[in-house]
Amino acid sequence: MNHIYGKTIILGVTGGIAAYKAAALTSKLTQKGAKVHVIMTASAKEFITELTLQSLSKQRVYSDTFQERDPAEISHIDLADSADLVLIAPATANILAKMAVGIGDDMLSTTMLAVTAPVMVAPAMNVHMYQHPAVRTNMQTLASRGVHFIEPGEGLLACGYVGKGRMEEPETIVAVVNEFFAGRDMAAQGPLAGKRVMVTAGGTVERIDPVRYISNDSSGKMGFALARAARAMGAEVTLIAARTDVAPPQDPQIDLVRVESAADMYAAVSSRWSDCDLLIGAAAVADYRPRISAETKIKKSGDTLTLELVKTTDILDTLGKIKEKQFVIGFAAETGNAELYAKDKLVRKNLDLIVANDVGQEGAGFGTETNIVSIYSSEGLVLDLPLSSKDEVARRILQLAAERMAGAAV
Ligand code: CTP
């Protein structure tokens, strides 16, 4: 199905040999019914003409910030506000660097500073440039801000090298864009549409010194599955993730916030708390942290070393006790007596639901692809889920939350 029809897309074209592919991209997106506003950099114009892209998009092409043609508008702000999606294809190492640092010295980079719509980039560059640590760091920075990468496939590059660096083909980029809008259209009708959901994930890291820390076995898989499931049901999702073993969801619509310690996680969650409708605490938050985190590496001395640990702030406990409209779900990963401990945590932390799992069971708990959980409310057992994928467990948890939140709102 065509989900591109009627959407407004800013297509940023930067200066690489793959700029010629922007013509096919503009044409395909326009044919599917999108309004495509092309912004070219000066070097892109060395590879492809403004007139080509203007003729294909049937829209005026922008390139110079200072060439305001209509006195009633400020192009880069109006353009940025109008977009459902910004796509930069091809994206050179230069535009990635400018975006990562926040430089606005031409129409495209300035517009990128004003954009609030989701951003996708299709990099294209020489294989060695693509692997350069500076480029990798910039890409990681952008990815952590929610920029979605349409990664180049391996193939023969214009410079003669074979490897990653080629821009993805226009057909594939159009398919990715269509899939993105399909997800968004579906989400707009989902049971959590309009709700703000916050999910904590991963294991916190409590520093002993710059090279040593206390953490736990949490992989982040359950929290990531919850964030994806909440998004698929239409929620606006903020994912607060500590140390994780797996890649976070590549969804530009999920706001990913990286944290390290329990204190960082508490700060990130509590600053967003008043806007939140549903909080799910899937993170394994350290209960204790070293009282002193040494600024330099601790040197070996006596036969024993005593670490003094102090309690961290319990995020769910603190917020559960002051909650108003918020629906709060906790997790209880136990190694025995799961039901007893879970019910105790539910009451103690004033939670609406608690998801209990016995991490000692095969197929349950940290690192696995599956989980076996029992969900309790203050009335008792609500749902017993046999061995299921973490995605399925996440879907069932969110379904329950959506039903209960809708019931409470009536
Ligand atoms: N949790 C939290 N902040 C903490 C510790 C835990 O928000 N500092 C949350 C977890 O994300 C989880 C729930 O509380 O959703 C239960 O975590 P758990 O460590 O099992 O609970 P504790 O109250 O710390 O109990 P225990 O004595 O078993 O460690």
C-alpha cells in the first residue's frame, strides 16, 4: 500500500557522485504523491542541476539561506515546520559532521537545526571515509538522537574500491520511507495513540573508578521490545536506556535517551515524569552504588579492599508514591518466591501492575530471546504467560496497560 501519498518530505541532496540518484528518488517520491521540497548544498549542484530536481519535484528547489524569495516567509523555518519527514540522500561525511555538531552555514544545515520531524539519512562516501573514526562517531551521535540510517550496501564505488559506502538504491529508500509512514499511519489508530510512554531498559553502571564499575546481566532486550510494542500501538515513546548488549530500536519515532548510572536514570525519568502517561520500569537499576567513585584508577595495595556501598534512589518507588494520572508498571526478576516478592513490590512501590519472572527458569530473564512471566495487580494474578518471545510478552503487557488505562479514563 502507498503510505507516501499526501506526505511532505524534505529531500536534502549533498555533494557526492551519488547525487545523480537523487533525481530518481525525487521522481519516485513525487509519483507516489509526496510533496518533495529539495534542498541542495552548493557542492551537490556540481553533480546535478537545480533545474533537474525542480522539474521532477514540480516544486521550487532551495539552496541558499539568504535568497529569500517570498518576504512573508523565512524559508528554512517554514520548510522545517512543514515536513513529515526529512530524508538526506546522498548524505556526505560533511553533512553528517555538521548535523552532529550543530553547524548551520547553508540552507540544508540551517534547516536541519530547525527540524522537529523524523530524519533519515542515506550515507554515500568512499569506503575508507565511511570507516573513519570521526565519521563513525558522528553517525553514532546522530543515531543516539534518533536519526535513522539507511545504510549503504556493499558494491563497486565510484572510486574503484569495493565495500560499504555506496548509497542505497532509490527503490529501496522509497520502500523504507513507505514502511516508516505505514508504521506511523497504523500507530495513529492504535490503542495507545496520543499517550506518552516512558520505558527504562538495560542495566545501570555504577562507577568504582574510571575503568571499573558494578553492573548486572540485563541485556536491554525486554525494555527494547516494550518500546517497539508501545510505538506500534501508537504511543509517543521515550526509551531511557543504560548499558545494553543489543542494538536499540532503529525507529526515528522512539526518543532514545542514553544514561549510565541509577542517578542518571532517575534524573532522566523524573524530568519527563509530569508529561508521562505510562511508565514501565524494565531496567535493572542498581540498588547500591559505591559511596565514592574515584577520579583516578585505584591502585592495588593491601590484600583486601573494602568498597562501601550506599543506596541509590528507587525510581519506581519515588515516582509510584507521587503518581497522579500515571499508570506505572514494574518488573520483579527473582530467583525463587517470585510471586511473593512481586506482590510485595507492587504494594510497596504503589504500582498498577508488576511483571514477575523467575530468572532461574530456562528461557526466562536476562539475555534470552524469550521470557516466562506472571502479571499481578493489587487484585491478584492478572495474566500467566507461558514461554513466549520478548516481543509477544511486551505486546501482552501493553495491551493490558491500554485496556486498564482506557477503563480508568471512562
Ligand atoms: N527499580 C527502580 N529503581 C531502583 C531499583 C529498582 O526503579 N533503584 C525498579 C526496577 O526497574 C523494577 C522494580 O523496581 O521495575 C523492581 O526492581 P528490583 O531490583 O527487583 O526491586 P527492589 O525493590 O530493589 O527489590 P530487591 O530487594 O529484590 O532488590
